[in-house]
Amino acid sequence: MFAESKDEIALILVGSEETDNPLAEGDNYQNISIANPLGIVDFDFLKLVQTDVKASTVSGDCILNECQLI
């Protein structure tokens, strides 16, 4: 499945309970976390999505330019 794929994907969570992104300063870009940086999809990424990503009721700051986070 992954032998030939060179597609890259990042997983950015908006509305996460934590804030973990390089643009977070003061009240900006809060509750946005980079769960997985840009890279080739592997089994660890699939495990992350299946087991570690949970829904929340937290609101996240709107991303005006999502390319700045990657």
C-alpha cells in the first residue's frame, strides 16, 4: 500500500484542547495543534488517526493562511 506512494500529508487539529503550532503567540492561533507534520503517510500516521485523535468541544482560532503552519 505504501511502497509506491510519495504523497505527503499533514494533520492539523483545529479545536484541540492543546496548542502546539509555531504561530501561537498571545491569543493568536490558540487550540490548533500540528498532530503530524508534513510527510509521507505511514502506519504510524494511520495509528495516530485511529487511536489518538479524539473529538472535542473546544473552539479553535480560524486559520487564515493554512500554508503558514506547514
